[in-house]
Amino acid sequence: MSPLIINLQNQSGRTHNYILCQQTPAVADAGQAAWPLVIVNVRVPDEGSAKVALQIPDPYYAYAITTQAPSHGSSVETIAKRAVTLGKKQDDGTHTPGSIIQYVVTDEVPDLIDGALPKHGLDNAFEIRTGNDFTVKDAKKGNFLIGYGSQDQAYQAFMPRPNLAYQVIPSLVFYLNFADVTKGALIDTEVTGNPLEIDFSALDSPIRVTHNPDGSWSLRSVEHS
């Protein structure tokens, strides 16, 4: 897939540090919130512009990561990552399930290993399975996080629970906002305020985004401007 292009215009009246993160994924059986991570970080002066090229990962990677504190702006450390394939519906109507990755903890250190051959799964999803080699208390104490992203960095993360199978479905929806945080940091969306939603499943790239003087956002496909 070609990169998704965002042409960003800052007309807000002040310099901003713009950040881009991915929508929290659909995670079957999770029942818990995920942390988005900053994928793109670009500083744009008032009346300035920037071009953001976003490459959708192919393949995606499953991640085992830790952080000193799961809070807004915190950095993370990658412990392990594994390339995954997503489940796919074939032209003949049959379904090819996505990868299964096993999350394991040995001597309080998380790791990822290839799981059993998948027999079922959701379209556009891969699976992360956890076992009984850690507890919820262990995960909280060690600030264990699992998630997915590109080969270079995680996009989303959430705290694992034992003995679960997570069906993870990455989204094509992204959020643009501004905040003084670094690339790869955890984001609390309640802290960053009102972001602009960009749904690349419904938009043609490239797109033009303007941050207006009243603080609002304007978005349109360049081809249809």
C-alpha cells in the first residue's frame, strides 16, 4: 500500500506540536482500555505547513513492552516483537485465519513466541494468547503491556490478563491532535482534548487538514478540493 498523505496547514495563530495516533483497536475478549502511542510528531509554526506520510504496516507486528508508569506521555521499552498476518476472507468466501502469538512470562520477563497453527479467527485480525505464567498483580507490578504496531514502534498497547485469547483488529482510523509529547509515548486521549478523526477507509489520500483560528479542524481530500 502507498503511504497515506496528510497535508497539514496550521492557521491556529500559534505554533503547535502535532501528533498522530491510531484509533483504539477492536480487541475481542479484552474488556479493557488500550493506550494509543504517538506515531507521528511534527512541530508546525503558525501559518506553516507540514506533509505527513503514514505507511500502514505490512506486516503488522505484535509487541511485548513495558513502561515505568502507564500514564500520559510515558515512554515504553520494547521487550519483544513478532511479525503477524491478519485474517482474510478469500475470493471464494473461505476464511484464512491470522497469526497466533503466545505471550509468555519467564522469571518476570515477558516474551512472544509463535503459537499454534490457527484454526479460526476474525477477518482482519490476529490473536495474542496469554497463559497462567503470570497474574494480574504481576502485570500491574511489572507494568506489562501487549499490543501491536509497525516494525519500528508500537501503535497500541494494553495490560494483559492471564488465560485469555485476544483477537486484535487494527483500525484505519487515526486521530490528529496537538500535545507536548514525544514520538512513541503513551497518550491519554482525555488529556489531549478534542482530536480530528481521520478515517482512511472512507477518504482518498492525499488529504488536506487545516487547523483553523477558532481551534476547529477542516478536512478534505485534495483530489476533491
